[in-house]
Amino acid sequence: MVVLVPVPPSPSKILAIHLNFRSRAEERGRIPANPSYFLKPPSSLQPGGGKIVRPEGFELLVYEGEIALIIGTTARNVTPEEGWSHVSHVAPVNDWGVYDMRHADRGSNVMAKGQDGFTPIGDLVAASEVDPEALTIRTRVNGEIVQEGTSDTLLFPFGQLIADISRFMTLQPGDMILTGTPAHSRPAEPGDIVEVELEGHGSVRSEVISGPPLASYGAQPKVSPAVRADALGIPTPRPVTLSDDAKAALRTVSTATITVQLKKRGIRNTFLAGLKPTRPDERLLGYAHTLRYVALREDILAADKAPLNAQKAAIESLEQDEVLVIEARGESGAGTIGDILAMRAIRLGATGIVTDGGVRDSQTVAGLEIPTYFQNPHAATLGLLHFPLESQVPITCAGVLVMPGDVMVGDGDGVLVIPAAMAEEIAFEALEQEEREIWGFERVAAGDGVLGVFPIGPERKAEYEQWRDARRGKES
């Protein structure tokens, strides 16, 4: 039964979480280890719904159906077990935003999500009437279901959110927490009717209309390809995607040859020294997906209550053709990954694992069909020396800088990183270099001197090119 309760006219604050539904996190390609938040002004509230204005010149007005929690009693430094008891009501809410202004917000969401009316909220339902782990939120556009999620799939349950926030600020009666949206949040167009339903407990309805352009002073709407991809639910593109021919070349040429090409371009420190391969007979090729470990501190480990720590979250967010690259500070006294997580990486389409720390279950990992480069075997668990802190950030692995999306190449000698912007060009020039060296080796083995052969002189260039073309034709 819906209990109609007036929305507080002016809560002291509205907090919203960035990612919480697992489906949304998977859609975004990253599973956070801890919740993060932004603030919306009370003036963004629109009790009962109504019209949502998309100003002229904007194109990405995006709906996000969510469950709102209304705080009933003051909460400060409460535990996750106590958190839900401070909720008086829940309600369906739409966390509208214009991606066109994200460039100007620098993460604050003030201009993107803080506009008047951008938080339409439905009837408030007493918390005592609902099961916090059995709520279903559903969004419809023009009558068609476009989003659906249940509260038992939240990464961070309601009580944990309240406890987390209450560590830093006092939650007062009337304050609101928007608890995240499921997958498939998308842009709406003028004329669309968007309804967010809390199953069995009411809904809130919005009509999208066109409005006048934004005044000319201050930041103006701007949409980049990455922002548009984000709004449309398209995975964020990698810095570079290699062509099939470039991939074929990098699977052929040696890491030694690639280091020569990198040196020609002024890049010297690219080989991850001191790491040995589990499968020296197999090539590693893929895009770097980074994970950073820091030294363990027991109080930080104890405070990490996330369902998945940063290590497991990084594993779960791996995509096809990615290489998990781990910064373990060169610490060899504990494992950084074992057989179960390595198998999970395989099932998600990863093409390799690189760590400058130890590997647990090393014999089993060596038998898996994924090239793994590591410092040494070590049976000790992750929680002995390491704490997984964050993923998809720049890291230093075996003394080498690795950026997310860089191209990792490994062979029997070891593994190296190619800066993403150079990878395509280096692939072909490395292949050409290696072919010149193969021809030179053959000529010297046949008794020729090195003059004009290594390197190739102009007088023998035509001979080499004829050999090269015949060789490529035979291989194809």
C-alpha cells in the first residue's frame, strides 16, 4: 500500500551515488571497490514530477531511474547494521542529467545534474512497509520498459551507504540519498514521457520539453565522442584499437626488435625486467588493464567492507583482449594472483597477466591457457603484504610506466609495453626490421660478408625486397 507523505520542501542535502547497481557497473566496465558520491541542490527537487526542460543546443538529456532513501532520524557515525533504521521512507526518483555540461563540471555534476527540476520524486512510502533487499525499480520511456533492477543486486546496500556517508557528515531528517541506477540509462528526446516506478509503491512521471538556449555567459554545451559514447552506453573506446594486420605483426616480431623501434622514437624504458613467463612458447598481446597494490596496513584492510575488493573488481571488469598488469612494488614476499582469478580472467577474454610480484598456485597457473609473467612463485595470500587499491590508473610495473590501454607484447624473453599512440606504426616497422634481419642472417649463413647485408646497402636493396615479397606471398 502506498502511503502518501509530502516530500520535505527543503532537505539540507541530496546525495547521489555514482555506481551501485551491478548491471550499471558492468555496463560501464568498472566495478568500484567503494561507493563515491556527488551532491544535488534541494532546488533540483520536483515533487510529483512534471516537465523536464532540455535547453536548445543540448542533445544528451539522460534519465536515471533510482530508489531514493529519506532519512527519518539523525545519523552520525552509525554502523552498516544500524543504517537502515535511520530511513523513514523510500520513493521512486529520476536523477536527470545533461551530459553536454559534464566537461564544465570536473566531476561535481553541478551543471549536469543540479538544474531546477532535475530530481523529480514520487510518493514517499514508509520504510516499515518495504523489504530493503526486495525493491524493484523500473523506468519506462513512452510506455516501454528500458531499465529494471532489484535492490538485492546493489554493490553497496542501503545500510552501508548511510554508514559510509555518516562517517563524514551528519544526515538529518529529510535528507535524501539517491542510491544508483540500473543499466541502460539513455538520452531522452523532447516529447518523450519517462516514468520511474518503484514496483508496488508508486511512480513519478516526467515529460521532456524543449526550452530556450542557455545564456551566453559561462560554459556552453559541448559533447565529445567519449561523452556521447558514455551517454549511449557504448563502452569507452581504448586509446587505440590495433588493426588485424598490426596484431598479426606484433604476434610475429620479437620483443628485442620492438625495443629497437621504441628506442628510435626516444622511448627507452619499456621492457619489464626480471619477470619470467609461464608459457614461453606462447605470445602475449593485448591492451593493458592496470591494477595497483600498495603496502598493507591492517586498519585499511579491516575498513574495506566492499563486496569485491579492488583486486576482484579489476578481474570482473576485464574485457576481451585485455592484459591484467599489476603493480606490486616489486615485492616478492606474497602472491598477487592465483589460479581461480586467472581462470576468471580467461573466461572474460583476457589475453595475459603481468605482475612484478609473486603468483600463487604457480604450477596450476602455468598450465592455464593464458601467458603470465611474474617475479616468483609464492604461496602466501594477498593480505600478507599487499592491499589492492585501484584499477585503470597509471602504474609502475617492474620499473616501467604502464598506462591503461597501452599495448603489451610478450615472448620467451619477457614482456614490454608499447605506448598506445605508437603501436600501429611500430608493428609494421618492427616486422620490416625483423624481415631485414632474417634475410641478413640467411645471407651471412650462406657465406656473404656483413657489408651491404647488415644493414642492407643500396646495392642489395632490390634483392632483399624481392626476397621479402616472395616470403610474404608464401606466408599468406
